[in-house]
Amino acid sequence: MGRPPKDVEPSLLDELRRNLERLRLYAMREALDDALDRAQTLEQGYATFLGGLVEKQLLATADAASIRRIKNARFPETRTFDGFDFAFQKGLNVALVKDLMNLDFIRQGRPVLLLGKPGTGKTHLSIAYGHLAALSGYNVRYYACKELLGELYASLADGSTDRLVGRLTRQHLVIIDDLRDLPPKAEYASLLYDVIDARHRRRATMVSSNLNVKQWGAALGNPTLTASLDDRLMERSHVINIKRGRSYRLHGPDAPPESDRPSELADDGQAD
């Protein structure tokens, strides 16, 4: 603690600090001495002095809330747009990717589909959108598709499926990453349909997959019901299609030399 400013009783300052502590206004408490010094130096009025303190608290609270939202999203790793190589994928619709960074699709409750071969950046982009959304005040939940289907299937045992779907519906953005071929269960398509249908036209859902949309029915074990799921996801959706992209893992700066790659991977990332 610094020396009490002129004309301010030390006991009064101590009481003020204690009261700020009780109210859990920790940022205001920490900024108090500097704010008082600045107020005297600049001859600030009461409103300006108090406004500066409140702004400190608001910024600290916003930072804490953002950290909490990012933690609750359960991202497997930190990925941001600053770390994405926009020049690597020649066929990437960069304009669309950047347009979606304004997050209007969340405000409008619109789906986003990211389609492409493994290693083309779908997971990086989905996490980057989720991270940006959490920093912008939105509640986000990230799932690997296998993880989400596992949770939904397990909820059947104790009858908690409706509660789980309800929790997911309240999220501003749900990210379902890596819809791929899985050991099918008859219930998978129905459970995932329930989630998509509950969010349809209400909340934004982002799905990434290395499969063609027409292949989702076989992956989920029920082509007929999956067609209804696809219909809801395609309505008003934004589609980032990287199907002709190159694998960043195999062709990026950290990839092994081409001479060291197995021959069956030599043409990976070329046109279908």
C-alpha cells in the first residue's frame, strides 16, 4: 500500500479498502491509491475519479468472465486466428472465413459447416471461432463428435437426455468437431437429431467433418433420419469447403521431408 494522499484520513482509507474487499471489488481496491494520487494531481472531479475506478473493476470482471467462458467451453487446446496460416490453403474461401469472424452467425442462430480432408484446418478454425465467441461474451461448448455421441448415449441409461439436450440448447454456440465414421449405434442419429432440432433456427451450431454430407447417414447408422438432420443444418448455413485442401500436418512447415514420407501419403492433399 502506498502513502495516503493528502487530506485523506488513513483510517478512512483502511475502512474503504476493507469495504471494497467485503464487496469483492478487488480491482477497485488495488487501483484505489493510484486513482487518488491521479485525482489530486489532475484535480479530477468526484465523478471522473469514481468513473475511473469503476472502469478498472469492469475490465477486471470482463477478463474473469472471459476466462470462465473459455474454461467452460472445454476446448482441447488453444487455437486462434492469429495462428492460422490463411495463405496455406489455396482453395480456402478466406473472405468467408474472415466475414464469419464478426460472429453474426451466432446472433442469427445460423449453422456453419466446415468440410475437408484431415489436416486442412477444420479443428483449428472451429476452436478459433469458439475462442473468439467466448471472448465476445457468448457461451460456447466444444465437443469432439465422438464425445458428444458418447455423452448422449450414456444419458439414456439414467433418463437425463432431455436435461442434457436442454443444457446444450442454452449455449449460444455448440461446436461438434470431426463427424467421422464411427462404430454405429442405432440411437446415434436420433440423439444427434434431437440436439440439432432443438437448436434449429434458435442457436448457432458448428459442425466439422472429413466426410461428404451424403456420407453422414452411414456414419450415424440411420441414413433416413440423418437426412432430416442434414436438412436442418443446411438451412441458412455457411459452408467452408476445404475438400481440395492440403494437409498442414503433411505439407506444412513442420512436416517431414517428402522423401521420408510413406509412398501412400505422397499425393495427399491433391485434387480428388
